[in-house]
Amino acid sequence: MSYKVKIMPSGHVFEVETEETVLDAGLRQGITLAYGCRGGACGACKAKVLAGEVDYDGREPIALGSFEKEQNMALFCIAKAKSDLVIQGQEIELTSELEKKILPCRVEKMEKLASDVMGIWLKIPSTQRLAFFAGQYIDILLSDGRRRSFSLANAPHDDELLELHIRYIDGGEFTHQVFGGMKEKTMLRFEGPLGQFTIRENSTRDMIFMAGGTGFAPIKGMIDHLFSEKCQRKMTLYWGVRHEDSLYMQDLISQWQADHENFTYVPVLSEPLPESGWQGRTGLVHQAILDDYPDLSDYDVYAGGSPLMVEAGFEAFSQQGLSGEHYFSDAFTFANDKKKSE
């Protein structure tokens, strides 16, 4: 059985089978709704059901707050249609240049960025090119068919090597391989580019970037891209971690501050060590933004990090004027083949 889905305001119509998600059905038929993690965690695919019914086959739509559920909002990356639908959704037009590819690659360089973060740089064959938008991710394809997803930390103009920031996860098979056995020249395969966590470059709003842990990776690519485009909009990066030694690439960020008057950096530690003598901001990273911006109605906010951080940020920011259409997010989860695994 199949149902019809009508998207407003475009009026586009497509069909969805009972066992596929609304997002997957659209992608299959050339209609790209906004999405990010594809696992119900980041909220990028969130939109309103104007008519009809969906359910989640027992999965928890963790990126939906109770108020949003009452307003008939749905997460279309995991929602399945139970009737014909009319939805109010954001359609993304990607150029045909950005086709997904499965490519081999070689680990060209490895560098420990922090005690639990490894940077790896991948080289694809010289006869190939991966076109992508800043903020997108790739899936590393494991030998048994499973996938592990990692954001691209480099900007599209700097694509000689693909840069990934991989956090060590206790019990994580792939991250154990990266930290324990992987060497330079190791061969891998990946699919990409994937995801819709990208800069809305037609906006004129100033931007706030909120990173948690290795959520810095896609945001690094975004900021590098904006600098390359000589963007004059104001940008403020808030990066939240537990301890100071988890803040890596600080020389790069210092250079950004020296070179660009429209860029500001605010690191935030949730659990500073007494012996570190930390004199900067403390607490939760989204709270630091709330403290600095009592009115967020005129900003675009980009968030990369854990689902809890992404969800807490949106719920709190919406109370200070930020609308959902100006909140863009990418949530990382761990040890789940269908979600971001940074």
C-alpha cells in the first residue's frame, strides 16, 4: 500500500510506501526534504503535518519536544505515513554536481588532536573528485556492511584531502581500530556527500555556531568556507567541552580571530579542572549563548554535537525568539549504524 504526500507551499506530490520513511520516499523520487542525522536525533527534518497521520514504529522521536508534538510537528527521517499526508516542509535543491559516490580512499595523515580525538586526512584517487557543501558528512563503509558517519571538517575549496575528527568511544569497534591499529596508507571506502547541515548563504543574518566536542568538525568546515567567500556577516563560535585539554586546534581559531574582525570565539568548559586555572566561561554551552543573546530573533544558529545539546539548545533558544527555520543542526550519536557516530 502507498499514500500520497503533498508538500506545502510548493504543492509537490510524491508517494510513500507503508514501510519507508517520508524522507526516504522523497529522496527516492528526487524530492529532498531538509535532513541531517536520519535517525530522529538532530531535528533538521522537523516539519508540520497539516493533514493526515504518521507514526514511528516504536522509535522515540527524541528531537521533538512535548509542545511540538501538540503542534503536529513530525520528524520525517523516521516518520512513516499511516494515511495520505499534507505537510509543511522545507525542500532543499542540491545541484546535480553533488551526486553521492562510493569511493576508495587512503589514510594520508593521522594526528592526535586531543587525548580522545584523532584527526585523519583521506586521499581519494587523483582521477576522482568529491563535490560537497561545507558541513556535510561521509559514511565510512565497514567490511561487514555497517557504516560509521563522520563530518567533513575541511571546506569545499580545500579538498585535496578529506579531514575527519574522530572521537574515541569506549567499546566502539571502528574508533578502537582508528586509535589502536590504523596506520597511514590504510585503505578505506566511503559514501558521500551526505546530510543537509549546510550554510544558508542567501541569508543576511548574523550567525551563531554552537559546537559540542567533535561537533566542532562540521562547523570548522563551515567557517573556513565563509572566510574563503569573504563573508562579512558576524560569526560567533561557542565551543563547549568538559575540560580545557579537549579544546583542540586553538592556534587555528586564534588565527581566525586575528584575521577576521567579524569573528568571535567563546570557549565554554562544563567541568574545568581546579589545577587548570581556567579563567574563561563555564557551564553549559547553550546557556552561555542565552546569557549573551537575550533576543535571538535576528540570528541564524548552527549547532553540532550531541542530541541532548542540540535539543536543549533549540528548546531554550526558541524561548528567546529563535524560530525553527533559523536553527540548523547536526546531532552525533554513537555505535548506531543509522546515526551520526562522531
